[in-house]
Amino acid sequence: MAHVLPDLPYAYDALEPFISKQIMELHHKKHHQTYVNSLNAAEQAYAKASTPKERIALQAALKFNGGGHINHSLFWTNLAPSASEGKGNGGVLRDGPLKEAITKTWGSVDNFKNEFNTTTAAIQGSGWGWLGYNPQTKVLEITTTANQDPLLSHVPIIGVDIWEHAFYLQYLNVKADYLKAIWNVINWDEAEKRFADAQSGAKL
Ligand SMILES: [Fe+2]
């Protein structure tokens, strides 16, 4: 069964002014589509491979493009048009279990955002910053993955793409401004739902 590019749950310009229409169009239609196409090609080649050596040779392509598809599919639902622009629910963390857990761990939501941004900005090269639920310790943690590695150690609650293709056309080299702006379009309602599912043991 071939993988397909999921539709965005909002228009390409819906995250403006925080993420431009141009970035969203390229990011979704070109970058994500390429991960989907390359994952399908790698899976087809894997199905035809007849020796262990042939299958081993495909591992890197499966990991990179599979991770790219998984991470971007999550990223689009992690975002929402901003409430500060009167467009949607983006950026609004309502009172509830997630806010309580964040406040308990980091002291305040602002402290959490600062620590998340510092950790994510420190990624060398391309990667992802994560708020993840640790299923062993049952606490929320900030973590990162390199390249397109999906988050396997934790259940992802929020993932932020820190590849240059995610911000460069609008923020140039100023990663910190992109990371500051993105909190205006984080879909906390989706994060709350993922947090509840993670606590109930769902495989997300
Ligand atoms: Fe990306």
C-alpha cells in the first residue's frame, strides 16, 4: 500500500504572518512529497530485494524517507492558524492536564518554551526538537533527533522542524526568531489530545 501526502488541515497562507505561504507550499508540496515518493520507492525496492545485502543497503533510505514522512505528517497537525491573528486556536494552551504537567516540570509555560527553543536551536545541522512523553518514567521531556530520525524513545507530543527549509525563506539564518514565532501557531489542542493518548498507552 503506497504512502500518500496528507492534505494540510488549513490553507497554505493560514499560518501567516508567522510561517509564510511560500514556505508552507514548498515544504508540503515539494519537501514532504519527496519523502513520500522516496519512501514508496524504497519500500518497493525492499519488497523485490532477494538477499540480506540488498535489504541492508536500503535501510538508510527507509529510515530517512520514512522518518521524513512520519515527522512532517505530525508537524502539520502540530500547527494551527493563530488565535492572536483571529484565525484559529494556534498558540492557545488551555488550562488542563498538559498545562499542569508542563508547569510542574518547568515552572511555567514560558520557561518550557525557552528551554525547548534553546535545546532545539543547539541542534547541529538539521533535525527536530520535541516535547515527548517518556513512557518509562511517565514524565514530559524535551529532546531532539538528528536529520529525519523519528522520535522512538518518547511518544511525540509536539515536534518542531528545524531544517533550514522550514524557515530560511522568511527568517534567513535567524533560527531563534523562527523558534520564537512558531509558538503563535502551535496547536496545543492537538498536543493535549496526544498527551492524553500517550498516557493511556496509545502507540503514536
Ligand atoms: Fe521539513
